[in-house]
Amino acid sequence: MSNEQKQRIQVPDALREVLLEFSIAYLLEQPGDVVDFAVEYFTKLQESRRQSAFNRDNDRGSVDDSVMSQEDDDEPVVPRFSNRRKSVFAEAYDPENDADDDDGATAVFPKSDEQRSRLIESVKNVLLFRSLEKEQMNQVLDAMFERRVSPGENIIRQGDDGDNFYVIESGVYKVIVNDNHVHTYTNSGIFGELALLYNMPRAATIQAETEGLLWAMDRQTFRRILLKSAFKKRKMYESLLDSVPMLKTLQNYERMNLADALVTKRFNINDRIIKQGDVADGMYFIEEGTVVIKMDQDGSEIEISQLGKGAYFGELALVTHRPRAASVYAASDDVKVAFLEVEAFERLLGPCMELMKRNIDDYETQLIKIFGSKNNITDTR
């Protein structure tokens, strides 16, 4: 490969996301052999995506181009450095044995309102933080500190032990691997996370080309917030999913993947969760509270049913590819649901699809009892 070709190598977002998800799964599972775990992990991921594509092909007649583009095997990969020295990191962080009342768990750096506002804007699209709840996100904001950089300054050096994770607020930064310029960040982006997740030395040098401002978080705090929140989230959702009869057909590994894909949402009494007529964007599992399902009939809404903890709704619009045919409201304060977006639904719940299709007849029977006809009956949920 020529120097010119090397300089054109980019780190695709899809590669970064897959590596991050694999890293978190590995650190949470702590398997005996990383290679065997990786083979099983990516084999299962590939089978799940093939099943999802097969289901979409059968249901819609073609596979979504956007999904296919995410699976492109021609994306270049940034080369790892060859002369890697042994890391001197401490023992790997174990989220299961970390006490909740550990006063030293997170650092706090006071910030002005102006600083906090800028930090919130900088981290709003960071993939790593997308599943954090409000309290955990506040911990992230508290734990980050400013670092101003000058042109030519090396923020991290290839081969060094990882100390901080960085979010870019401003500035231009070069990524250099084995003396080759492989990528450039301009006024946005994150770096330094993989060395902290993998507990390995830095894979690249990051050099500032201009003056800039970074937000940083130390290694210990980064791992504790990220891994512990992921660990607690998985355990909570695994317990919830174990109570859903439909999901009994999933393998344990598939259920864990499903737990990792869920995002918590909260609603207060009378808040509308789903609106009749909207395009389906995902399905919901009830963690806490009660919801009521209502359907428009002659200009007014008629209550169809109520659902409580452990129930789920919104799945049939995804199965039938029809608009929402009913609205769903929070029937109590502090309703907490686990949301599964449509892309993850199609990728992870392929094995349950036939069971959900069979449930359509049961829901239509319930509606006939209420309305006395099958007219305009589609997905009530």
C-alpha cells in the first residue's frame, strides 16, 4: 500500500460502533478465551443480521439498502501498531463487585453554567452515552474536565498506556498510526475510548493541528460509569425479559443482545406514548407502572385494555408494517418502559416473528368483541 493510500484510510463509524459493542460485551462477560468469545459473538451477530434481512426480504420483497450498506466488508481498517509494549494497567475493573456506595467512584469537576452548556452540546451525539439515564449522564458531565491544546501538541501517543478519554469541542486533530496520517477530526468526535475499554496501550497518536478545546475523563471514572451502567442495565433488562413469554424462544445470548439494545424512557400520567396513525418506530416493554390502550371510535377514544409491569406493546405495527391503529397513554405517574427501536427489533427478534404474527388473530378477536366487526381493525398496539 502506498503512502498516499494509507493517508486516505478513514475509521468508519460502523467499525467504531461494532468494536465498542463487542468491547463492552467482552468486559461484562469476562470469558476465558477472547478469540473463542469473538468468534461466537460475531458469528451470532452475522446470523442475526442474515435472519433480519431474510425476514425483511420475505415481508417487503427487498432488503433495505441502508442496512446492506452497514454490512459492507470493504471498509478499510486502521492498522494496529506492531511493536506494542506490555500494558501496566491495574487489574481490570469488575462492575459486579464495585460497591454502589463507593465515595471515590467518580471525580467531580465544578463547572460554570456556560461550561456545562458547552459540554452538553459536545457530548449530545456521543454513541457511548446514548443509553445512560439522567443520573448517570449527570455523573459523566460532572466527571469531565477541560483541556485546551496548542498546534503540534500530542494529546495521546501510540504505545502509551491510556489515561483519559476525550470529547472534541473545537479544533482539528490528526490521527497518526505508524507515522501515517490516517484520519482527521474537525471540531467534533471522540477518541481514546478503545484503549480504556480494551485495557490496552494506545493504538494511535492524536496530534492537534490547531488550537482547540477538549473535554476529558480519567480512565477509572470512564470505565466505572460506562461498564457499571451497562452491567446494571443488562441485569435489570434480563430480569424483565425473562418474564416475557414470547421471548422464551430466544437463546440466552440473543436475550442478552436484546437487553443491550433497550433504552429506558419515562412518562407521567396521561402522557401519550404512542399516537394512533403514526408510523411505528419501535416496541415497548413495561418496567414499572401501568399503561392504557385507547382507540378512536366515532370521534372519541374507547379504552381497549390496560397493561402492567412485564407486558409489552407496539410490536404488531412492526410485524404488519402498518401505522399505529391505537394510542397508548401512561395510566400512572412514573411509568418506565424499555424501548426497542425498529432496526434492532428486526435484527434481534426474528426468531419471535412467527409467534407475534399468530398473536394478531388474538388481538383482532378482542376487537370484534368490542366493536362487533373487523372493519378497520389492524394493529391495536
